[in-house]
Amino acid sequence: MHLGAPRPGAEQGGLDERSRAILAFEAEWPQHDGAKEEALRARFGMEPARYYQVLARLTDDPRAQAHAPLLIGRLRRLRDARAARRARLLH
């Protein structure tokens, strides 16, 4: 099992099927590249920008945190590092 994957037996916590599928996909494929973008178009029928918007909302959703705590922690750390990098570039 991948460390960021949702825990087996974890409560669904009210997440819909698409949200759970997105979290599982992200846990399986943490690299952001062109192949991933093609895969998410095929799997979810979404453009990359829309997928990342949904993923960003899930990153802040307590239900997603309960469902996949390691994955959400990793996504939050990546987001915070990007924000810190942007802040350094602006100063």
C-alpha cells in the first residue's frame, strides 16, 4: 500500500465517490507531468486546471483529512512550500 493512500476501513466520512477516486488517483500518481494530465482527462473527464481546483478544495476538507491523512498532509506541505517560494520571489 502506498503511504499516502486512503486507509483501508477508514470511514467514508461523507466524501462522494468522485472525491474518493481523486484522492486515490493522487495517492497513486504523485508526479505532475503530461502523462498524469492525460490520465486524469481520461479517468475523470476533467481538464487539469479543474482537477487541481477540486484537489485544492479536498486538501482543506476535514473529511478528506480523515479519509487520507498522509496524502492530505503531503498535499498541504507541497502547497505551503509553493506559497513560501512565491512569497520569497515577491520580496
